[in-house]
Amino acid sequence: MSPIQQSEDLHCRVRAFARASLTGAPCPESFEELALAIARHQASANRSRASRSGLGLFEELRPLPVDAFRVADVFAFAAADAAVCFRTSGTTSNATGRHLLRTTQTYEELSVLSGRRALIDPSKRQPWVVALMPRLGPTPTSSLGFMAQRFMVEFGGHAVDRSSDGEPEPWLLTAHGVDVAGLEANVRRASTLGRPVLLLATSFALVMLLDELRGRAVHLPPGSVVMQTGGFKGRTRNVAADELDERLVAALGEHPIVAEYGMTELCSQLYDGALGCELKGPRDVFLPPPWLRAVVLDPRTLTPLPRGEVGLAGFIDLANVDSAVYVVTQDLVQASGDGIRLIGRRPRAPLRGCSLAAEALWEGTGASSVVVPGSHVASGISAASSDVRGVAETASPIERVRRLVAAARRIADPQDDLGRRARSRIARASGLSAAAVELGLTLSLEAAPSEDELDELCSSMPTAPRVWVLLSANVFVSAHRAIACALAASDDVVVRPSRRDSVLAELLHEATGDLFRLTNVLAPEPADHVHAYGSDETLADLRSVLPSGVHLLAHGSGIGAGLLLTPGHEELAAVGFALDVVLFEQRGCLSPRVIGVDPRCDVDAFRFALSRELTAWARRCPPPAKSDEERADDAWYRSAAEGVGEGTRIETENGAPAGSVVWMKQPVNLLVPPPGRNLLLFIQDQPWVPLVELGELLTCVGVAAGQTEWPAVRHHLPNVRLTEPGCMQRPRFDGPVDVRGRHQD
């Protein structure tokens, strides 16, 4: 049987199972048998997703994170054979994904079966169906819009395009907002016909409707139902569920509001039982149809949790015949009765710069506050004195920087008392092993820059009467360069160290005396400069409270990447990139997370050498223990990446996970790994092209190539640092490591 014939057979079996399960007729096969048959069909088209035959359902099936749909094609057929392409909203990433269906027959039949028992009261007349959604185009890309169109036909019994019949337009969301007049016209028409209204809408569209109504009411006819789906998807407006329900009742009348849970990556939907007819249940519990099984998964392992615990929502969807039968989302849920209760979203690990967390500028304490002289104190920011004066002046910027470098030289020396104390204190503060701390102090602390580098650093910094430095954590040597840049700009430098990692700043201050000052409070005044390092969230908060006239040089979120472009460089590239990964555990903005490989290179030799080097580093420089959140990020990434590619797991001698190397050919988008010695290799012609698409997120690229390849890379990536592999974490001491050109306000 050909793959297309296998797919068609499975679709027929799934539809038969669904019809039988709702009518009470004997099912020709069990849910488990169908799920395993679909998984094996999908595995035959994608060997990286091969199931492990002969085991139980959850031992054989592996959940695929929904991120995989935006990284690669996850379909068991050629894209040219697709009947429809649904696009994801891209709310967790700038990159959208797609779900191709080879046939829409199963999706249409099962969505109608499921919607009918949740939304249609058989004791009432046929509803008049309208949607607070944009009109579906000739090439539909919205799975929700596609389903709404089927509901109009199947439940309403009327044409989707009613204007030709002189009926009001049923699609009520336009580029100008909600068509309130159109809704009123539909309500009048339904009332004239004696039919209830079935109003299909997203949560945000309902809020838009209420805003447009401005307190007016458009009462729906008796027996009407509102289907509400989706959250607020990162919008700036969020309305609590109880408040939204109350406002909808006031505006539309007291009618059942049925919540639907669905997504582009699933072909099936869950509903709550608010209508109370065929489907019954509490308002906040989503009930799956018989062909969909909801599973609560441990975020750290993506394995099922005991009943009652909160975890990620996983779904085994028999209707996903040609894509992924078992998917996992970032929604946090809890099993409740026969369904699941939606708790919220698991926080994703953002792609931060030198700070693993947006290291709160304030937590209600003066030690983390920003004072705005001459103005009110902003919400959440404590007042403190800004009277900080009296720093010792030195002869010139370059001499000030030389004094700092001399102190760094002592810290780099393991025989110096300063160096011994640095090693002990940094290990305790950072959680890194002694070997990792030694590696950073030996290789990355800029203790011997050239005169040319010092000249460049001093000439690169704009002068200021005073510079305030807000330091981040996690790359413990970064305080040195940050303070050096400030000293190049001013003889009056005030440094606020990271509370979680203040060691290097304190030791540099101890060794240099009055060269700069330490503070717990930022109190900039007009004309002062603030050099700030950390996550984009932190910098946005800081930017919002700085007084007028203060100049902010902000160095935010960023990652590094690698390129292997020329055959013959595979071994040296692997050695260098492995070192770049291990230094600071990928916590900084220079750390490589993705490596593009030209297909002319020996990809197998490179990935083998890279895995070998990372395994060796795991033995001689063990990674720190990971938090539950970091383990969850690892599990999500590896499952998504390995589900559409191939991978190697890096382990320490005791079998503990220490990282991973995943490789993919021609990814649709890049799935950037979380920190923790995780690398994504992608094989592609002109592999710098996906790096260009990373935009200002990219700070540094290690290039393994012959001299003839470098000009092309510089042309395409003009605003990033380019280094050789092994040098990414020790760039020239010529100014801030961030050269993206976006950091000055």
C-alpha cells in the first residue's frame, strides 16, 4: 500500500471511530490501536520520529512540541499534495508555523461532530451563524475561520456568502474593527425568522465588540449561544474571564457562553459543557471528544503526571493523521473530571543577553531602585539620595583603563591573593565548577589587551560628565569590560553590580581604590550616561523611568552563532565551537546556540567531532546542576528539535544530561536552543541567510572558513562581531562586545 493509500485508509478508520464513539455503536478498533497505527504511518515518513514498537501507548508515542510546526515540515506527504495550509498565529515567536492537511474531509466531519454536541441545542430552531472573524479568503490560512465557515453551512444551513441573496454579511471583523451595524442587521434578520444566533468569536474580538458598543446593548434572540475561543495572545489588553462574562451578558443578553479550546496544530477541539445539552460539564473544564485524549505532562520530562498535578497540555489527536498524532503545548493544565482545566501558560525562557533573568531593577527595596531626581518616584521604585560625589581623577581615559586592566591581571593570576579569593567567591556566587571558573578567568578575562585595543576602546566611547553602570550576571568576567568602557568615557564612574554576582566588580574596586565607586542605587541626572547590560525586559523598564536628558547605552538580549563554510575546517571548528559553548554555560550574548553548515562540508565528521568534544568537556568541566525550569526548557527544545531532525545527547560520566547536539537540513525557521550546552546545527546552502533573519538578536558569529569566504559573511552580517571558532568568548578589547548599533539612545 502506498503512503497516500495508507493515509486514506487511516482517515476512513478515524472517521468511522468518531461516528461510532458518538452513537454508541461498537467501535471497529480501539483508540490505542488507531493512535499507534497513525504514529507508525508518520514515522515511516520521518525516521527521526520513529515510534518504539511493542510498548504501551505512552512508551511508544513521543510528544512533539508545537514549536516543531514552525521549524520544519512535519507532514507525512509532499507539500505539493496539500489541500490546505493553515498558519499559526506566531504568538510565542516572530516566526509562524504551518499545518498542511492532505485532505480536509476528516477535519470538517469531526469538527462538525464535536461542535454540534457542544454548541447546538436540538430543542431549538436552526441557528443563524455569524462570526466576529475576518472573511475567509479563497485560499484559507486560518483553521478557526475554516471551521467557522463549515459551521455556517452545517449548523446554519445557509450560504457562506449571503450578500448575493440579499442577506447581511456574516463575517463581522474587518480591517476597521468590529462591524457593529452588521451584527445588528444579522440579529434583526434572525429575529424576523424566529431563529437563535450562534455567535463565533475570539476573546479579543469580543472585547473589541464591547469597546465599540460603548455601553449599548445588542440583545441576541432567545436560545442564542456565544462560542468564545482563544486567549489574548500577548495583546496589551487582557480582561478577566468573570468580568468579560458579566459585560457580555449586559451587552448581548443572558445566553450560554461556550468556551472552545483549539489550535492550528490540532485537527480536533475541546469545549466546555456550558450549554448543558449533549455535552455537560463545568464552565471552566474543557472536555475532549472520544477521538482526542488530553494528557497532563511533566514539563521536565514530557511524561504523564499523576492525576491532580499541574503540567503541560499534551494531546493525542487521531484526526492529525498526516502530521503529528501526539503534540504538547506550553499551556499549563490540570485534569478535572473527564476533561482538563486551563491554568495558564508556562513561562518560556527568553533569549536574553548576559542575564538569565530580568534581574529586577526593583523589588521594593532601595538596593535595587532607580531614583529620578526632581520628579515623582515611579511606581515600585524606592526613593534614595542621589548625592554621590568625590571620585579621584586620573590623567587620561587610557590611563584609567590601564589601571583597571592591571587589577584584572591580578585577578587572573591564581598565585595572587586577589586571584585566589576571586576563584573561591565566583564559584560560590555563580554555581559554576572550579574548572569552569578557572577557564573563564584564564581565557576570557581581558588581562593583557594590546595598545591598539586600548586606543580603540577609548576612542569608541562617547564622553560624559558621569557614567552609571548597571551590571548583569552570569558572565562573571563581563564586569571588567563594562567598567573599562565607562572609565574611557568619564572620570566619574558609579557602578551598580548585579546582586547575584557582584564578585568581580567588588574585587576590581578593591584593587583600584578610588578609580570608580560602587552603589546600590542608580541616581542619574540630566547629561549623565547610563551603561546598562541585561535582558530586554530590564532595559525597557529602565528606559521608562530615566529622567529626561539622561543618555542610555543599552546592551540587551542577544545570542551567538557559528558558520562552517569550507571543507577541511571540520575538526578545528568542532574544537573551537565546543570551547565557546562551555565557557559560561551559554549564559552570555556571545555564546553560540546555532551553527550553520555548508553542505559541501563533511557534516557527519563535524557533528561527530563536536559531540566528542562536548562529551570530553562534560568530564573535565562538569556543568552545574539545572533548575526545574531549565530542565523543562531542555526537554521542550530537545523534543521539538529531535522530532523534526536528528540528535545526540551529551551526558556526564554519571549519566546526567549535559547538553545536546541536534542537526536539521533546510529548516523552515531556526529553533534557538536554551542555554545549557545545547546546539542546533542546520545544513543549508548559504547558511548565513537564516542568521540574517535573526536580526538584532545576533551579536557574534564564529566563522570557520577560508579567507575567500569572509567578505561574503561580512557583507551579509555587517553589525555583528566576527571571530574564529574558539574566540567568540574573548573578542578584541576594543569597546563593548555589543556592536549591533542599536544600543545608544
